Amino acid sequence: MKTKRFLVVQSWLMPVLLAACSALQPSPVITEAAPSPQAQPSTGVQYHFVTNQLLLPTTQSQTEAYAVNVDGDSGGSGDNHFGRLLSLLTSAAPGLELQATLDDAVDTGKLVSLHVMKADDPLNDPSASWSIVLGHETASAPAFDGSDEFTIAPDDVVNEPIVGTLSAGHFSGGPGAAQTRIFLFGQAVDVNLLGVRLEADISAQGCTNGRLGGGVSVDEFRGKLLPIIADGLNTVLAANPDAAKLVLQAFDSDRNGEISVEELERNPLLMLAISPDLDLMDASGAFNPRQDGEKDSYSAGFGFTCVPATFDAPGD
């Protein structure tokens, strides 16, 4: 059994090492015009939804499925570096239950993600918008059947609507910016996303095939996400002896029985996923993709579905 698991890790390590080698090659700096501010729709009906399922990319196929083209490069390739990191973690330590703890937060009402779509026509509109708003934690578990009533957290950051188009019930929008909340290892973390892209299929029952992606700054990735991952791995060590041996073997380089942020950053299995993959900001710190050739952000992509809900939103 040990040999089988080791081979799984090695199968992930080879493409990572190859990609890391190619990443060392210098890339030409591509200078393009900065993205123009998107005009908000002046008319439209607001449709309200709540996330009933938020999906983490914990496998390679999910990483690809939830990837979006965050930096808007001409190749149109999907970006999801955070998904690559999570899938590497779960391949090295199959006992991790990242999706299960997130499901619990959504199902019990600890994590309430609200959405407002504004459009003249719910199926076709060349100028529609989508807003993401954090809701108050609920006293009881939501039913997610369209009957739930929520309230918006008064101290929540007000995100600018993501402007896009509706075609045959499919919304596609961005780039924009948004603060969103996820749960990792049972801990809530607020993440600011740059260059947000959002896609979803809309119907009277809600939304399906939702994808939300954006870039996370180096400071947020290393200051927020990596410490939570290290703490979560250490929690697994204490609670799950069966998984502990695999986790320690993969990440505990100094063999002291604990995982630190520094060990994650230096781990050869994770070395590419721990490095930023996108150039989203120019020298002034403004969102201006692919301007100076300096990779300053980590791409992250998630899946989601939503159902109708009732709440008072700005603009109602």
C-alpha cells in the first residue's frame, strides 16, 4: 500500500518539475493597453440567489473544470494555480477532507454567499451584471428550496458588480474585483480576488455550472491561505493517525512532527504551485495584466451552484 501511494505522488511530481524548469526560461514582456472600466447596466431587474454548493478544486480534473482565463491572455487558457496546490495536497495525503468541511459550512448556514444578477431579460442581455455579497450566518440550516430569507452582513465589503453578457441563459462576465469567503479545514478566510471572471447557466431554478475565478495577491496567499493550510494539516495530524504518516512523510522536512508554512514553501512537490503564476498588476499596483513581466498573483478558480433566495440588496 505504501508503494502505491508513493507512485501517485511521483506521477504528480514529474509534470511539476518539468513545468518548473520551463518557468525558469525568461519570458518576453508583453505591453498592452490597460483594461477599460466596464459600464454598469443602467436598467434591468435584479434576480436574487444564494450559493447552495461551493466547490473546491481538489483533483486535477476539477482544477481544469473550474479554471477561468484570469489574465485575459489571447490564448484563452484557464488559470487555477490554487487548484493545482489543493490537488497536490490531496494526492499526497488522501485523507484530507477539504470539500467536506466546506460543504458543512454552506449546509449549516455558516457560509452565506448571496448573488444579485441584473438584466433586462433573464436569458438574453448584452449588458448584464452579477454581484457577490456576503450574508449573515443563519440561526438554522437553510432549506435551499427558494423559501429562504437572508440578510446582508452590514459590515461586508460592497463589491462592484461584474459586468458581462447573457446569451441563451449563460452569463459570462469580467474582469472585475470581489472579496469572497471560503472555508478551508473548517476555518473561514476572506480572499480578495483581482481580475474576477464569472460564468454560470441561469434558469428559474437558479444557476448551475458556475465558475468563479480571479487572482490572489502574493501577500494574501502567503499571509492568509498558506498559514491556514499549514494549521489544517497539523489538525489532521492530531485527529487522524492513519493520514498522519503520509502527511509527515510528504511535508515534514525537519521531522519534528509538525508542518510549517516554510516547509510548504520549500517542498519540492509543491514548488511550482507555491510560486505566483500571473502578472496582473503594473508597477503602480493597479490591475493591468501582463505589463511588467513580474508574476505577482496566484490564480484561483472555484465551482458553484445557486438557488433563488429572498434578501434586500442595494438597488432593490
